[in-house]
Amino acid sequence: MADCRRVLVTGAGRAVGRATAVELASRGHFVVATARDPSLLDDLEVGRRLALDVTDANSVISVHDEVGELDAIVNNAAINPHGPLEDFPLDRLVGAIDTNAVGALRVVQPVLGAWRSRGSGVIVNVSSVQGRVGTPLEGAYAASKFALEAISEVLHYELGHFGIRVVVVEPGYVAPGMKAGADHAGPPEYDELRRQWAGTSATLTAGEGRTPPEVVARVIADALEDPGTPLRVEVGPDAQMVLAARRDLDDKAFEAAMRGVLGLTW
């Protein structure tokens, strides 16, 4: 068993966040499980269960004041709105970026001075394939995850000097995943794109099926414990396939390959 660490997990009410809290607790870590709705945490056997809204600075400070010193933070809280960007409500786009990217930074900033002084600490940010590849009808989510990837990479460069590790975990499709975000229908001219894109997950996960959240949780826990973990870790066969193609192909070739795999005529 690894040395016991005090770990705060955001978005621990369901799916990856919940599985991560369970996995870390099973490994002997003191887990502070948080969620905007704390009733979702009632049956978790962890060190602490607290309400946390990552978009609210007062909520963040309150949780840090209550839990005290931490050794690691897992930023998993996220929302996933859908809809074409042509007329997507900008307040919802800003809200996604605030929750999924700025919220992660808001949660870690209060501990960084202390971690820098002592020379240790771990940040695990849960991103997505969509943090590297923009996808139709999921522009707000992709924008937020691209932003999270940038924040994470910059923190890696800035904080590594002080002994603070940053890891970005990039899952593909997970089941069960996040609570579905509210859909923005957009103009009816996008209905055919919506119809074609609806089968994407089934195509990309054919044979293997969607990655269970427990698999992602084990990767997160391993990353937290293993100082040799690289900056980015891909999770799931679909994530590995898509991101390998994104690395190996130029934009035109990647688009052609994905259209062929997914059968897109849009």
C-alpha cells in the first residue's frame, strides 16, 4: 500500500469522480470527496464528504479551510453542454469553461504556496480526448477541455521546478459518464449532423465497449502514486486510437480518416 495521502476529489458524486474516491480510499488514502450536491456522497466510505461548487470562490476557500493540509487534488468536476456553435448561448459556453477549466485552477491555487514551500504535491486533472480533438456539436465541452489541457501544461512547466507534479488523464467514452448536459438544439439545418454524429460512440467503442469509470479511476490513482507518470495519460482503446491518429496525421489526413471511420457525409 502506498503512503497515506490526503486527497481532495471534485465531482465525486458519480461516474469517474465517484470511482476515483472509492479507489483511492481502498488504497488507504484519506479522501475528501466533494460534489455540488453533497447528498450524492452520502454512501461513500471516505474520510470527508463536503459540498463544493468549483465555480464559487467562497465555496472553494471554505472547503480548503475545513480540510486543512492536502497532498493531492483530483480535478474531475465537469459539465458537458451540447449543441452547434452557430447560436450556442455564450453564457453557457463561459459556464462550461469556468466549471471545467477555470474551476480546476480555482481549486488548486489555494494550496500551491504551501506545496511550493514544502517541495511536493500532485495535481491530477481529468481531461478528455476532446481536450485534444474538437468534435461537432460538442464545441463548448471541447473548448473547456482544450483550456484545461493548456492550464495543466503550463502548471507542469511552472510547478515541476518545485517538486509539484501535474498529470492530465485523457479518457475516451466512459460508461456511465457524466450527467448529460442540457442540449441546445440550434437551427434545424444541423439535424442531419446530429443524426450522423449520434452513432459516433458506438462506432469508436465497437467490440470493447465504453471504458468503465473504475478503469479511469485506477489510472488516476496510479498517476497520483507513481512519480514516473508522464504529463498525459490516455485511457481506453478509443482514446488511444483517436489520439494516435491525431499525432501521426496532418489536419487533412486526420479529418479524412475520421470521416471514413465514422461514415460522416456532413
